[in-house]
Amino acid sequence: MRLKGAQFMIYPGAFNMTTGPIYYELLTRSRAVDNQVYCASIAPARDPDATYVSWGHSVIVSPSGTVIDSAEDEEKVIYCDIDKSEIQDIRTFIPTWNQKRGDIYNVSEVSGK
């Protein structure tokens, strides 16, 4: 997505009560830092009476990996202002995409057809 110019990525998620505390925020922060974009992971609020109990914790993360807002486990609307200059600053001062080795591998698209 970054190769296509993405500046914000949104991922649905419903981690459970075992994997959620370990991985949910960590993976969202990692996606933001790896791609140098704002990243949001959206999850259902926790319902302990449901057949599947979601960890919840919808979260928005900056390109530097900082958590901007989190819903914890309750139902809540979270939002943030997107600062495009922060995206550009991160990409300028930490130019990880300039180190891409296209001579070793390539990224190709897979059609859903």
C-alpha cells in the first residue's frame, strides 16, 4: 500500500482474550512504523456474553509508532487529525524505503479475479 502512496491504513481485527493483550497494539504499531503511515485497527467492543469475546481496543497509531487514541475494551468512537507533514518528516529522516533491494526481490500484485 505504501508503494501506491498510502498515508493511512485501516485494518479490521477481532483478536481474542489470549492473543489481544500480546499482539493487537504491537502489530498495529509495527504496521505504522514499517510503512511510515498512520494506522488504525478497528475491533468490536468486548461483549463477555458473546460466543466470541473480542479483546476490543480499537487503536490509532502515528507513523512514528505512537498511540494517538485507543478505545480500550468499551464501545467508543476514536479519531485523530492527520498531519501529512509528520508522514513526510518520518519518511525524510528515516528513509527506510530508499534501502529497498529490488535486485533481490520484487513485490507483485495478485488479482482477485
